[in-house]
Amino acid sequence: MGVYKLSTAGGLATPRTNYSSFLAGNPAVPQSAYESISTVSVSTAVSSISFTSIPATFRHLQLRILVRNTSTSNGYSMRMNSDTGNNYARHLLIGDGSAASAASVTSTSSMVLSDAAVSTSTASVFGSSVCDILDYANTNKTKTIRTLGGFDNNGNGGIFFNSGLWFATPAAVTTLTITPDAGNFAQYSQFALYGIKGV
């Protein structure tokens, strides 16, 4: 299907074939908006992973996660700047194909991200999630986190949507630490951190 533009008469004109000139002249279509900052690939099981010295040169951050746990506990969570105080809050929705549930926590010591595949899941199944951290370098705002994740275990599993807040004294996020609720992150789990450009 072609990319179309509106004609002066309000209808659709002929398909546009010069995509590069269209993208170059259209500020609403970002080019290279995501830049890789760092990737951690788990070669042997680990109890946590961290991103440190995160540069303050982007507008937002995004985590892309593929994860499996060595235990039967499927949750994993994140802390910012090594803050272990009760300075996190969240609202979440969970669905497993047959039922849905919702929950909220107003004060807790970490930000739950999503569910991982676990030791009893089908072999080679990994959970996945994408987590956005908005205005992470702004020192005048508490930090909003939103996550969409889940996994499919050959016919069962679940989907997880989380909206959260780190409400400690506003500070730029320079460190992220991600930890499973129990056990370790299994071999071949992967965590990729991206910076999102913007104005």
C-alpha cells in the first residue's frame, strides 16, 4: 500500500513513491528516535542486573526485556538510583485469557515490571516486556513508568499492564536495577536499554 497525501481538493492524490523525501520533510515521523545505550545478555544465571551511569542526553528511556526465572516465582521488579525506600506506587491490570484482575499499591519498595516465564514453563519460553520511563532526566518531576508485558506458555500465560510512579525527591535517573522476586534470571535472558530522543 502506498503512502498518500491529501490533495488540495480534500481527496487522496496518487501514491507517493519517494518515501525518503517524505520522511525527511515530515517532523511528525521521527528518524532514529531510539538509540541503544546498553544491553545485558545473561550467560549464567544471575540474581540481578543493573544499568549504571545512564546519560542524561535523552528525553525518555525504554527497556526491552526477554526473561525467564530459575524459580517458580514469575515476578520481577526495578529500583531507580538504588532507592530501597517505600517510594514507588503502581496500578496494574492482568489477564490470563479466562479472567482479568486489577490491583494498586500506593507505597512499596520497588516497581513491579511484569511476569517472567518460570522454571516449570515450557522449555525455551521467555516472557517479554517493554517499559517506558518518562522524563527520566528531569529534576523537577517524579518519574512515571509504564510497562506492557507477559508471556505465552504454549496455550496459557498472561498479559500484564502496569502504570507506576517513583515519587522520591525528584532526581535524574542514573541507575536501574532489575531483580526477580525469587531465584535468578535464567541463561539467555536479555535486557536492552534505549534512549528516546525528543523535544
